[in-house]
Amino acid sequence: MNQLGFLPFVCISVQVVKHLEPFRLSLEKLKVVSTRLRKDMIRGLGKHTHHRAAVKMLPTFVRATPDGTEKGDFLALDLGGTNFRVLHVRVMEEEQKMVKMDSQLCAIPQEIMLGTGEQLFDHIAACLSEFLDSQNLKGQTLPMGFTFSFPCEQKEIDKSILIRWTKGFNCSGVEGEDVVKLLKEAIHRRGDYDISSVAMVNDTVGTMMSCGYRDQTCEIGMIIGTGTNACYMEEMKNVKRVEGEDGQMCINTEWGGFGDDGSLEDILTEFDKVVDRTSINPGVHTFEKMISGMYLGEIVRLVLMKLTEKKLLFKGEVSEALRTKETFETKFISMIEEPDSGLENAKKILTELGLTWDLVDARVVRLVCETISSRSARLCAAALATIVDRIRVNRGLPHLKTTVGVDGTVYKKHPKMQPSMHFLTPDCKIKFLVSEDGSGKGAAMVTAVAHSLSKHPHCMMVPPLCFTVRND
Ligand code: BGC
């Protein structure tokens, strides 16, 4: 036996594997999950059923993907995580590309994430003002897109009511309100510039639209980052809540809410239940809490705690850090699963967490990470397969070839998240296009498509979207 101690590893892992069993979802189980999601999607689209639907299926009023002829200069705002960004984007028709002219990042401190809506929008308006000054853009009129990555009931492209906060935000006085109105009010409070209208976009839609400019077969946008969600082009005749039968409309599924009605009870583990109970939004976004970056690290930490209590790890000794909520960051999972340096990374991370480990411990920790991230990837694959297959059936096709625009740190950084997304869709060939700066550029693209559609006599979108800056 070598220094790695093969035998003890095998002995321990049998018990460890037993504890990890509830996270392993068979192909059969994933198909059941997919069937449930399919039914929930139909419920979300229905005129009389959407009120109670866990999967909201929100109409976005985006009725066309880019055709490559869009052009112009745009401003894009992007709020979805701990940062707020303002971008100046140029869309160039000749070269079919979007260029980020410049951008500015403003951190959103925790006090603001949990403060009042007024504080949040004042902070955003201040950041925008600073950017316009730095770019010498005050006094110009540029169309503006606002990527706001939270579930919103979109009344029109420039009227969007926040249904609920997710991903650690909980600003008072915003749920149930029109986000565009709150932004405009904050800008008016400042009085140094003004805007006329804004195209509101979810980040999934931004991702689909920015990838759609590069590849016109892109009709799905998916995010696996701090949160998770997907959007896709649905046939208008199935969008019962919006008048009109012709053409298509992009639907923001808000699949993060899948399971909020208890439909995933059979696959939730005791650890998922603790993560939910101790979150700032218990009972909400059940599916997201099993998948996305905001929660994966915490699930791993809870499993490690349990295994240590059972004396299957660290000789039964828990460190202060491991006992503390959210100390095991999701990025550690990717680092520990790195094919070459993973084990070395695991050792460093465990030492930093104040744990006394041996090689068997490091391997068990890696197994725990692999189990949790692989469940996340398999659940996403099942959900994506549901959407892709819905598009195929909608079009009455035996086979479908389609492109999915993808963004999010978990998808981009995790070494094994990208492969294995195909196994549930034998009738469909899926191409994944990783978006660069999708949220920001996509908002500009939605605005650009809105603009070019508004020039056509049968414009199916919104009136021209304008951004006016007063310079006084
Ligand atoms: C939000 C979605 C968003 C997703 C990814 C979720 O928490 O509800 O609107 O698309 O995160 O950012």
C-alpha cells in the first residue's frame, strides 16, 4: 500500500458515499423532473393558471432576435449581482460586432443590498451620472437598455414590476413597483441629467440577444452564475397572457422558482432544506438554491460539517471557520475539481479554513464537491432539455438544431459544468455559445432591435426608445 493509504480511503468512502446518495439523481429521476417542469411551464403560460404557477414564464415583449443589421451607439445598465455596471456600446453592422466603448463598475455594498429602494436607485443614478461625466456624454441622446436580473412582470418593454428580490438583495419598497419608474425618480431627485425611456431586459434575454448577434440560430439564453435562469423564443399562440397569435415572443422562464410549490420535495436533501431555511428568502427559488453559485458552497460546507460530526472527516474536529455560515465559497468547488491542481488546491483551502486534514480527507472533500456540482449540472441539463424539446415540439420537427447563449461564473469557471449537457435531448443538437459581457451588450442589442423594428410598418415591439441627457 502506498502513502495514499488506498484501503482507508475505500473504507471511509463507502460510508461517505451513503451520505452523498441523496444528491445522486438517476437519468430516470431527471426525466421525471423534466416532465414536471414541462407541466409547470404550461401552467406559467396559461391565462388562468399563471397566478399560482411556480415557474412564472414571464413575457418579455422581445419579439425578435437580432438579424445582424442593427447598428448604433447605446448605453447599457446592468444590475444583477454585487456590482452595478454602466456601459457605452457600439453596434457595427458592417463587421457584425459589438464593441464595448467603455464601462464603469460600481460596487453595491451589503448595506445598500439590504437597505431601502430609494438608497439603491440613488446609488445607481449617481454611478450613471459619474459615467456620463467621464465619457462626456451628458448632452447626448442615446438609447438605453437596463439589464435587471430579477423576476419582473414586464408590462411593456419600459415598464417592469419587480415580483421579488433574489440573490441576497432585499431592498424595501421595490417589490410590486415599476423599476423604471424608481430609476427615473432617482434621476429626477438628482436633477443633473434626464432620461426619456429605457428598454428593460433580464440577463438571460441579454445573453440570448448578444449571442444572437453572432449566431442567428440562438434562441435560448441560460445563466448559471450567482443565480440561475433561462429564456427562449416561444410561439405567440402559446403565450395566452398576451394578445396576438402571430410570431414569437421571448419568455423569461424564471426556472429558479421551480419547486416553490413543493413539486421537488422528493429530491430535496436535508442540506437543501437548511440552506433554504437560513436564507433571506425561505421558501423561494427552490431550484436556484440547488444549482447556483450563491448556494453551492454553502451546501458543500453543510455536508462537510455533517461528515465531520459523523467522524468521517478531519478526525471529527470541526474548525471555527467551517462552523461559520458561507465560509466555503463556491469558487473553492471549481478550484478543488481542477483536473491537475485540484488536490493541491483542496489542501490549501482546508488549511486556510483551519482544518487538520490528511490525504483521505482531501479526497473526500473533492468527492463532496464533485457530487454537489454534478447534481447542479444535471438539474440544469434536465431543465434545458425541457425547453429545447418544447421548441422542437412547437415547430413539429423530428429533430432540432439550436444554439444556447450561456453566461454565469459557475458555467464559465467550473471545469465540468459545460460537458454533459446533451445527454437528455437525443432528438436535439445543441450548440453552446458562451457570452462575453452578454448582460450589458445584450441590453444594448434589445434596444437596437427595438429601434430597427420600430422603423418597420408592422413593428411588433415598442415605440422608439430614447435616452435624453439634460445638461444644466
Ligand atoms: C433571477 C433571474 C436571473 C437569474 C440569473 C435569478 O435569481 O430571478 O431573473 O435571470 O437569477 O441572474
